[in-house]
Amino acid sequence: DQQVKQNSPSLSVQEGRISILNCDYTNSMFDYFLWYKKYPAEGPTFLISISSIKDKNEDGRFTVFLNKSAKHLSLHIVPSQPGDSAVYFCAASDGTVTTSGTYKYIFGTGTRLKVLA
Amino acid sequence: NAGVMQNPRHLVRRRGQEARLRCSPMKGHSHVYWYRQLPEEGLKFMVYLQKENIIDESGMPKERFSAEFPKEGPSILRIQQVVRGDSAAYFCASSPVTARPTPGAGANVLTFGAGSRLTVL
């Protein structure tokens, strides 16, 4: 049961254009979302996050949009650069409070972005 | 200020052997997560631990896999009697005491290591 879905396994975009990566989730209790970028043979690195009390968060060229009613979030990269070519994962906090008051994060399957020069 | 350290980076085992993967969290982080990435798949949650305590192991296979995070030393993911299907990249992430950011804050909560790639021959 995939609770966090990234339905596009790959995406190609021309340098300078906008890249839009999508993520859908099924659990309405999810209330904190993360995006990570991963290069080959490296660990995922944090990109940007958003909490459910917001519908947009921006950091430089990266903007994340959250549509709670549609259970959908998207990552916009503009302008796209060749160095942005990587696999992008979205992740969600499942909202289950553990005994220590912390949370686990469920990741999607990733979208491989290729930015063409 | 070292990040999350994982070793070994690459491990080759024959079927039936044991694999031990180690993870030292970031300084000040008391919680460790293990994720597995199978070829052409995403990051699958395996287990979540704090010092001397397993918080959530719902993603761990019931047999052959175990994890610990002792009071002293790194967290260890142990796979007994490895099979070819265990070949994967295993990532560890750590978080501070409260992996629950202030509402509205755009903060990172999980810092990943570079991963350990297990190959079973």
C-alpha cells in the first residue's frame, strides 16, 4: 500500500525552463512534507519542506505547493539547470505520534529529472 | 561537524553469510532511521530507533533482519543468512530529539548518510 506516490518515474526538461515534479498521498493525516534530491551513489539531501498550515513555501529557485483537498503537492524548479539532474523524492510525516513524541517519514518512489543543456 | 556516517560504503557477501551495516548519527541527534532502496525503487522505511529502544520496526522483514542502537556506539542493521534479494542500498538518517518542526517552518528533519551498498553474490 503506497501511501506516497510519485507517478512519473522520469521527466526531461530543457535548461532554463520550469520543472514540475508531482507527488500524491492517500493519508489525510499527513501534515508535514519534505522534498529530497539524490545523486547517484550519494545519500538523499534535503531540498525544501512544507507544513500543512501553508500552501506554498519558496526557497530560491525551488517552490513547493500543497493542495490539501486534492492530497497533492508539487515541486517547481525555475529556471532548471543541468546540475538539477537527479532523482527527487517526496516524503510525508504519517502523523502517528510515537511514545517519544517523534514521527516517521514515508517516501515516494522518486522521479528522475534530466535537465537538457 | 561530521554528518551521518555510514560504513562500510560497499559490502559484498555470499548467500548465507551475515551483513552488518553501521550508522553513526549526526552530533546531537538521538534518533536513527533505516531505509532500503532496491534497484529502480524508492526509499522504503525499515526501522526507527532511539538509544536502546526500537520505536517502529513495521518496515522490517520479520525474519533475518534486526537493528539496534546501543547506548554507546553506532546503530547497526544486521542481516543474517543473506539472499540475493537483499542486494540494495541501505540508507541511514538521523534526526534531533523532536523531529517535529514548528508549524509553518520549512525545516529539515532528516539528515541522510551516503548509504551502504550491499551486493549478495
